[in-house]
Amino acid sequence: MSDISKLIQSPFIHKNWQDAGFEALTPVQERAIPIIQSGKDLVCESPTGTGKTLAYLLPVIDTIDPSRKQAQTVILAPSRELVMQIHQEIQKWTKGSDIKSAAFIGGANVKRQVEKLKKKPHIIVGTTGRIVELMKMKKLKVHEVKTVIVDEFDLMIAAEHLHEVEEIVKPMMKERQTLFFSATLSDETEDVAEEMLNEYELVKMEDSLDQMKVEHTFVFSEARDKIEALRSIAHFNGIKALVFFNQVDKLAEAADKLSYKGVELEVLAGESKKIARKQSLDSFRAGKVPLLLTTDVAARGLDITDVTHVIHYDFPSDAKQYIHRSGRTGRMGAEGTVISLVNKQQLSFLEKMSEELDLPITEKRIHGGTLK
């Protein structure tokens, strides 16, 4: 008997689990699912790629009553892409059941979204602004919602989001269950949790880079040479690389220079328009371009498979950021390479971080279309 059948009752979830080829639950799933099933509020910190979406989806789907034609669970996420990604997962895991779900995002046609609500979805996933709008129009009633989940919670406590989260939660049942999930937690997030939640459990998964098949490297490169280094890397055979920048203006400048040099790439930045963001992601996911230039915030929570390389164009500010970015490659036992482009000043910082993480980071040169 697999460990999922000990925790989850629904046969359709077992079937979907089997069809997905999954075996064991991930550590965060093992810890979070029993707490969610106990009915307690939960704050969970777990890096992207550790299986936290399923850690809340499986127990929630397991308790939905399809005969009650109303919203029973609301999931809030900070970006349109993340909402659509979560919704795809819900559809995958409710296959074979009568559970209905719907996604609601800003920028989409409101009339069409109101039509979706007429079908009485049991699970609603959306961006806060659009959910508030539908509630104000009296088209979405949440007074019988028993579970609310806030994904990427640390991004959702920004002033504009937090007010909306509170507006959404306020009319819900007093004895509702509230679940906060995030890749990182801060003192501020824990203060908000204290204020908004009843007695809650805290689950923190340790940050680690335990992928056996990932090589951590650095290429010595002064600021003026980084564009040329990236141009060369873009021509590596079969490369599918996420390139991280600390600032959006630097990213835009690099994208222009690389495009001018004929490098095929896509850009994923916070202020990109919805259609442009979707096209960029689809193109990169399909392997049509070798590089996706992004920032930590823009890439947060997005599940992009088969990333062969993570490139730190701008060096991370600390070890935690290095772990989060680098964990995007070598997923599910695949091979991967992390390349940090560093100048003289950053070398000592890199050495310190290598020691702190107990992680050998080897120097390489770009030569003949590969790393030597």
C-alpha cells in the first residue's frame, strides 16, 4: 500500500496518483497533509519544487462534497500564471470525480467569469483583485467556504494584496480553516499569521540543495563581459536555461543587447502584460528558445520542467536566494548545471557561500560550445 492511500480516502485521487507515476509523498506533503486533515490552521514554508501545491490540494480535494452546489474552498495566488498553474493541477487531480473548479484572474472578461460562477464550482482559485470584484458584484458568495488557502503568502502580504485577502476572508465562516503556504517566511509574515489565524501549526522545510546530479560552477566574468558570456552559453547544445537578474532594468538592457546579437530568448518580468507573459512561458516551456530572462519575483512559484541550466547573471544576495534559484534545475533526479557569472569582488562572497552551504562550486571556462 502506498503512503498516499494511508492519508487520502478518495479512490479517484489514488487512480490519478498512479496515472501520474508518483510513488512516495514528498516530505512537505507527509508533514502538512495530516495537519490539514485535523482541521487546524497552518503556516507552511517550503521551497518551490518540493510539492507544496499538492500538500494542500490533495487533502482539500479529498474533503469536497460534490452534492453541495457551492464554493467550499478558495485558493488565492499573487499572479495570473500561478492561478492558471494551480487550476491545471486541480483539474488533473479531480479527474474522475464530480468536483468542479474555476479560475478567476484580472484582465480576463468579467462577463465570462460570471458565467463560470453559474456552474457552481466547488473550488475557486484566483487573484485577490478579481475575487474581491466578483464578491462586490454579489456574484461570488463565500459565506459557506470552509477552507481558504493563500499561496506564496510572503508576496501576498504586500499592502495592496493583504487588504484584499482580509476583505475576502472576512465574510467566510467563523470556523473556517486558513492555510498559508510560501517559499519563504519572514518576521512580517509570521506577524500577519498571528493576527489572522487561530491557533496554528508551523511547518518549516529546511532549505537544501541535495540534487545529486547538479553541478555547481562559476565563470569568471567582469560586468562588461557578461553579455558575451551569456551569448556563448545560449549556443550550448540542447540548453534550456533560466537566467536570473536582480533588477528589471538590467534584465531589459541585457535582453536588448542579446537580441541585437541574434540570441533567441524570452523575458518574464513582473510588469510584462498578461498575453506577453503567457507567450514567453509557453515558448520557453516548449523549448523554442534557449533562454528565459527573469527575476526572483516574476519566476516565483512557476513550475517549469526540464530546465537544464540556472544562470545567476546577477549574483544572489544570500545563500537562501542561491538555493531557491538553483533548485529550478535537476528536478526529480534529472541532471542540471548552475552557472554563476562572477567578477573579482564577488569571488570572496562566492567562496563564503560555498563554505556556508558545504557545496563545492568549481571554476569553469566557456570554450567550444561547452564548459571546460
